[in-house]
Amino acid sequence: MINKICVAGAGTMGIGIAMCAAQNGVEVILFDNNKSVLEVAQQTVEKNLNALIEKNKITTIEKTEILNRIVFTTEINTCKAPLIIEAIIEKAEIKIQLFNELSKHNDPSSIFASNTSSLSINLLQQNISNPERVAGLHFFNPAQIMKLVEVVKAEKTTAEVIAKLTDFCIQLKKSPVVCIDAPGFIVNRVARHYYLEAMRLVENNQATIEQVDEIMEASGFKMGPFKLMDLIGNDINLAVSQSLYDAFNQESRFEPSALQKEKVKSGNLGRKTGEGFYKYQ
């Protein structure tokens, strides 16, 4: 059992992973080198826990216990744990740099897991010491709620590491699925066309955004593709599409949408900015 973790990156995914772990009795170090981001993270965790109190899902005592399990820090030399999970920007060179810096402060047996949704774990392994301890641990947004976690095995990842990560997911009451490192892993590879084909319909004036969402939700999907992209963040969703497009040598079926590119260019990223394909007030 893993009783302590470090989550590097205090954005939306980092907050969700830290919350989920703390709610399940795990001590958490939440690291970010940006103090203001860390302050917002702390406020967000408290806000989310207060919402759980209002729904009678936790007590005020439990809220205090959960908060006491999370240490918010900008000091990377304090980031020492059996499991390190990075949830930072989707740029391989920055993730590699972070892992190599964190490895200086951790035991060689510590597991390094990337929450990347599209980057190659094999690529990360090539540039990190002790590559056999590196794997993917892909949570879905919101991480404290969504049950699925992709446990990604790369070429050099040991079976022991995969077993420990799988057990850790179960410890967090998640549903782990082990997959082999490949572009988009499983979910983003399969789901990419849920987004891309929806945007092509709108671009070709064959349907409206509202019509696509309405019919997909009526078909049994919990959220239409445009609402889901707004929740994920259009910048993040576009980055995954671009990553798959590049990985498959610009194959047309993975070509990013001009409609989404325009949203990102104009700063309309979705819920986090107040506007995406829909407006949020």
C-alpha cells in the first residue's frame, strides 16, 4: 500500500488527484513552483470539500482531516515520496526536466508516473534515470470523481511498477485499466473522433453545436462532445488531437479542427475561461 505521494503541478488535474488521494487516507505533497497557482489550488480544494459537506457526503471533521493530509509547497527539495505523479503542461521536455530534478531528491525505488493524456511514455523513459520505474497514470477530469484511470506500461516499465500502480488506483477506489504505450493510449485514441467528427459536422453546416450535443446526450452519452470539450479545456483537447495527428504522420482522420483552433487562438478555452463553445457565467 502507498501511504504518501507527491503530485507535481497544482492545476485542475493536480488538484483533483491530490484531493482524491487525501480523501482516501493518503498523505499528499502538492507541489507547484508558482505560489499564486498553489494558493488558488488550496482555495479550490477547500471550496470542493465545502461542497461535499453541503451534500452531506463528508463531515466538517472529515474535511479537516483531508486538508491536514495535504501539504502545499513551492519547495521541490521537499517533494519526497514513494510515488511521484506529474500533472504539468503537455510538453515532453518540461516533464523530463521535472522528473530528473525530482529524482535527485528521491530514492531510486520511487515510482514516477505521468498523468499525460497523449505524450509517449517511451519517449519520457529514454531521457530519465531508472526508466524501469517510469509509467503513465492517466486520470480523467474531474479526477476526484471519475473512476477510470489508464495505467500505461512502456517498454522498460517493470511488471512490479504496474502492479503497484494498479493497486494504488484500487486503493483510491478507482477502476484501473492497464494499457500498452501507444498514441492516445486507449480512451483518447477511441474518443478522438467523438470530438473531431462533431466539429466537422458543425464546420460543414450539417448541424449546430446544440443539436450535436442534444442528440448525443439523448443517445445515452452523459455529455455531448462540445460540452465535454469545454469541461476538459479546448487547449488541452486540441493538444491531444495535434499529438495524435503528428504521431500518425498527419493522417487526415486525426487532423485538428479549425473551429477548435480558433477557439484556442481567441482564448475561449471553455469553463475555465468563462467561454468556449458555450458561455458560462
